[in-house]
Amino acid sequence: MELEPQHRAEPVDDGRVPEESPCFKVEELTLRIPEGLSEPVRATGVRALSPDDSATSAMIKR
């Protein structure tokens, strides 16, 4: 009797920063806007590129 080989699921890149132990503090974050973006998107700024507006707002306030 042969068993089917076990397959591991491929990791999903959900855009989150992986949890580290011990945690580390991010002192500065630099976002480089690609040159090829349209002018309306560039004018909107970082909020247009972030999937989470609350996280962006907190980052901008600091």
C-alpha cells in the first residue's frame, strides 16, 4: 500500500510584516513612489498605496 506524499501549502504573502521575537521598533520608514505612476495617484500620496488607511493615518501623524 502506498500513501500519497504530503504536500505543504505554499506560504501566502499578505503584505504583513512577519512577527519577530523579540519585537523591534521601526524608527523611520521611507516610501519610494515609482516614477511610472499617473499624476492623480502621485498627488494622492501614500494613502493611495496603503491597503489599511488607519495604519497610514497613524504613520503620518508621527
